[in-house]
Amino acid sequence: MEKEGINSPGYEIPEEIEGVVSITSIDRIYNWGRRSSVWPLMFGLACCAIEMIATAAGRYDFSRFGMEVMRPSPRQADLMLVSGTVTKKMAPTIVRLYNQMPEPKYVVAMGACASGGGPFKEGYNVVSGVDKLIPVDVYIPGCPPTPQALINGLIKLQEKIDGQSIKTVRWYQKGDTAAIPVPMLGPDLIYQSSIPAIKEAAQEEA
Amino acid sequence: MTESDFATRLNDRFPEGVTADEREGYQGYIIAADKLIEFATALRDEFEFDYLSSVTGVDYPDEGKLEAVYHAYKTIGGAELVFKVQTDRENPEIPSLIDIYPGADFQEREAWDLLGIKFTGHPDLRRILLWEGFEGHPLRKDWQEAYYEADKKPFKSRWPKAEYTRAEAKNPYGANVKYPDKFDPEKWVPEGEDALYGSLAKYETTDKDGLKTDHLTVNLGPQHPSTHGVFRIAATLDGEKIMNLNPVMGYLHRNHEKIGERNTYLQNMPFTDRLDYLSSLSNNFGYAIAVEKLIGIEVPERAEYIRVIMAELTRVQNHLFAIGMFLNDIGAFFTPSLYAIEERELVLDVFEMVTGSRMMCNYLRFGGLARDLPDGSLQKIRDLVFDRLPRKTDEMDRFLSENEILRSRTVGQGYLSTEDAIKYSAAGPVLRASGVPYDIRRADPYSIYDRFKFDVAVRYNGDIYDRYYIRLDEIRESIKILQQAVEQIPEGEIQTGKPRYQMKVPKGESYGRVEGPKGELGFYLVSDGTGNPYRYHVRAPSFINLTAFGPMCKGLKVADVVAVLGSIDIVLGETDR
Ligand code: SF4
């Protein structure tokens, strides 16, 4: 075990046992375990996915960060790397996938499209960023972000994980975490939360 | 046969109902709707235009008309024949050509979806890119999206003064949505997917003991590791056998054409990068050719050479990636693709050095290029094409092609006959692996391809194996072209005249096409004489190649579907646009 990876400073360890003993906090070791094995969902949306593949491949190799195990099933994934344009037709599926991922789960919005709609923002079938649907932990700018930028974003995510405490993380709180309501495909995309507003607008017209 | 001969022959054959299109800058013929079937049949059977490459539509609200535009070719080579059918905008009906050219299937559905042209006689006229229940036909000129600001770019608000409010702030729902008047979301019943499942003919089999079996419907995707993105397949099965299969797309429909008609001509260049995002330089090439045809501008020698070099490098890296991913699909999980990506990275280094970006190159300009080759890049390309790439291609061939598992999964599977390949308007490697030696670089040469010695790669078995192997062939041919091009490239200008950012384009239409790595990539442009295209349509090979996907899969096992799909090599950015 790396000393600085897991040891909490402030505790004196006698010299004789320095090599075999580490003193640490639960948070530290819990986060160290999680941050070193973030499994992404194998899920590519658009052009950014190609850079994601390039990052997974030999030259950039994000398995150095414990992230190489891409899981095609959301049930086994910790991280949703939203790599590309989120369209309205795809929106219900993305929310459903997110809901199917077990806690702890994280979302990284990779690229301009996933962060805010990108070059296609004005399009009639484009959702202006995946954060309109699900909560996002890290945004990575770029169109597409280079592999270096992606890795930088993933390191940011690891830093975020490092900062969490087992006492306060949402998945150990009492009660169930509510699933995110799945938007519907109507004449246009219908967010469940905007149904009252749509009704109101219809009544005003009438 | 010369052009005028052809016109006379056509006139003799169709004294009525076929007239030359005499609008300024337009070409081809206008066919009366009731003559269309007869005309198309004669075209295919008597005039040898056996390949219908593109079907699309244009909306002319001022004249109250919708127009369907068809581009047909001979597979023996030569230029295109354009014909059009006009119909009333209020009740647009045009007979479907699906019986004569089955390749029109998806394209007619697309024109119905986006423009609302009803193709009578089409057996399955559903929306294809959007979903059933969507309000309106977005490519109609009077259809406006939720974030609509103005008809043309640059928007007044951004230029010369940048007074930009976020689009969300202007929308009552704070999002990119709008609803029809008096829409009540609680009473609204989703259309569901009955139409989709209905289109998959249901079977019931009875075995010899009189036991009846229903058939099972399964879905694959849109999130599935082997669909190369957000692609969905709906199929009915009998046991493990595919009885019927329908691709479902549109999960990456990013409204290229609507946005493209608002952009200026040059603004579209970076958008073309994002069509087939693996081969942005080929996309640039096709679009540049289409616009250059419209404005009638020449390209300097050196620029032509650089274009060809870049386009062929693109083909090499695209095919490498395609082979890698195809091997992934049939179970050689990631090892071959790691080898392939290793080589691809070297090509991407060249792209980054020359254009400034690894993937989204945005490098071509009308009449030239954005910038010249930087110092040292030519040497880098030379090293690649004379040494590394040929060696590595042979190595891949040696490692993979004789592999027993690969062969037993692919030889004789997913058969597409020569006739069917033409019939379904398949293009590129899919067409050539079925024994049609049709390559636009040879059949209808553009740029300077007529100067290079290379063979048109062709294979004759039409199975998955041939579609895999032909990509290796094509890499080798591309390397041949590259070797000649880097030897011959002259010094000189890279741009005709001054670079132009905003220009008026003469009235008319044009169709520019290139042999992209995935097949014929065409851009159909209509100009109304302003700085923005009036109509901007992309003939996307990935999309049209999928027409043959269903028929190819019939009777195969489920696991083979994935191999067939991998062998077509689609990119969703282009399929859905
Ligand atoms: S951010 Fe750019 S590269 Fe990424 S998906 Fe969007 S358009 Fe493609």
C-alpha cells in the first residue's frame, strides 16, 4: 500500500512496523477503494465516444486509473460517461439507464454536447445537455475533448470521490433514493416536471 | 451516347410527362407523378440506370410545392441522372419507387418523416428518424423549432454586436421543447411502438405434431455494446433464427439538415466533420466539391494533392478502426482493435499536425484548404505510407484472415447477392464485396483521382468475410495512391483567390459526391442565390447501406446479426445525421 495513497497523516507509526502497518480513516480507505476501481458503463453516444475508445486503448490507457473495466450492463457500472449528443429520442433511455445503475454512481458529461448541447444545441431533437435529465458530477469541455482532457476530467472525478465521507454520502442515508422520472416522447419531449406548466399554458390558450 | 442523344431517346420514349428542368441552374428532368413508375421502370430496364443512389425532397412554400429529387446512376460508370417529381404542398403524394428500386425504402421514409411527402404504395411508411407522434415535419420551411431565432445566420443579435441571451431564457419551459396549442400532457396517449412491431411480420409455426409456436420479438439496443453507438434492432425470432428484422434509428438525429439550411455555406464545414466522425476529411471533401460545383471555382494543384492525401489517410484509419471493431463484434474482444487503434493513432497524429485536430479536422475550404502542410508533416506521411502502414496491414492480415474462428463465423454468412446489392443501393465496400466493381474514384472521377494507378478492390462472394477482407484490400490500394501522391505533390498555392468567409452563391442545385470510406457520400445543395443553402441534404452511406441489413440477416442466428452489422460498418452520426 502506498503511503500517501491511504495513510492519514498525524499518526506516529513506530519505525519497526512502518512497512507493514498503515493507520488510516474509514473514509480514506473506503474512498481509496472506490476511486481506484471506477467502472464505466459501456455506452457511447456520438463522436466523443470515439475519443473515449481512444482513451481506453493503448496509447492513453485509462486502465492506469482503474477504469478499464467497461461494463455493458448498468447494473455493474459506477460511472456513466455521457460521451456525446443527448437527443430527445434517446433521453428516456438515458434516464432509465441511470436509474438502473446502483449507488454509488457518478455521471461525467464529456464534451460540449453532453455539457450543454454543443454545436447542435438549436436542433429540434437535441437536449441541451445531459444535466437537464440527470445530475452531473464532472463536465469536460471540448468538441471532442482530447484523451488528455478526458483523463483530466476523470482525475477530477477521483478527487471528488476522495472528498466524500461515508457519513454523509447519499446512499447511506435513511430512506430510499428516489428514481428520476423518465421523460416521455410526445409531440415533443415531455419532462415530467413540466407537465403542470404545459397544462397551464394550454388552459390559458383555451 | 452523348447527352443530347440521351435527351432525344428519352423524349421519343416519353413524349409526355417528362420535361427538362429549365429553372436557372437546375438540371435533369421533371416527371409527372402519374408517369413516375413507368419512367423509373424504363430508366432501370431500358436506359441502364440500375442504381438509385439518393432520394430526397425540397420544400418550395412560395410555389406551394414539394419536390422529390432522385439521383440515379449506371453501375458501369458515368455521371448521374437527376429527376424530380413535384407535388402539391397541402396533400403531397408521390408514388413510391420501392418496387423498382428497393433502396428507396429508408430514404422515402426519411422524406416522409422530415418533409411529409407521402409515398403511396410504400408498405411501411413510418417515421424513421423521429418518433411516431412527433408534431410536424421539421424540414418544411415554415416549421420552426423551439429555439428558433431567425431564418439565416449570422443572427442579427450576434453580429456586429454580441447581444446574446441564452435560448433557455426565452423558452417558457426553460428547455428545448415546444408543444402544439392546447396540448394536454395528461390526456395524451403515447403512440407506442405497435407500428414498429406490426411491421415485423408475425409468424406462427406448427410442427409435425400440430404444436403451434408463436414467434418472439426481441430488441437489441439502443444501448448495446455491439451496435456501434445508439442503434437499435428489433427482430422476430423463431428459436434462435431471425425471421424478420428492422433497424430502428434516429437516436442520434442531430438535425444536420435543418441547422445546415440556416448556416452559411462555410459554417457547415465543421458540421460535416461530425457526420461520419471517423472520417471527417472525406466529409469535408464531398461538401467542398458540392459547393465548388455551385460557385464554379477551381482548386490549385497542390491543394488537390493534399486533399487526396488526407482523404486516403482517412480511409486507411477508418478501415483499420472498422476491422478492429468488427473483430470486437465477433468476440475477439479488444485485442485486434488495440492493434488497429495503435496504427490509427499515428494517422491521427498527422491530422493533428496538419489540421490542428485529431478528429474534427475542418480543413477544406471552397477552392482550397485552410492551411498548407506544416514543415515535417510530409516526411511523417512518407514514413507512414512507405514503411509502417504497409507492414502493419500485412501483419493484421497474417494475424487475422486465416484465423479459424473468424473464418467459420464469417465465410458464407450474411450473404448479399450482386443483384440485391445494386437493388438496395448499397455502396462502398458493401457493394464491392458483392462483386460490383463500382468505385466513384474510377466510375465518375472527381478531383485528381484519374491520375493515380490503383485497382478497384472487388470481391465476389458477398459474405461477411469478403466485406471484412475488402477493407484490407482497400487499405492497400489507398496506400498505393498515397505513395504516388506524396511523390508527385507539387509546390504552389493552396487556395484559389482570397479565402472567402461569406459569399453569395449563384442560384441552382448541385450534387457533389465522393467515395467515402463507407461508400458514396453525397451532398445535395440547392441555392437560392443568397449566402445560405436553401436545401442541404446528405446522402449518407451508413444510412442507406442499412436498407440491405434486414434482408441480409433473414435466416441467420442472433449472434450473426452482430457480425453482419459489424461488416457493414456504420457510424451513427452519419446514419441519423
Ligand atoms: S461535443 Fe463535439 S465531438 Fe462530442 S459529441 Fe458533441 S459534436 Fe461530437
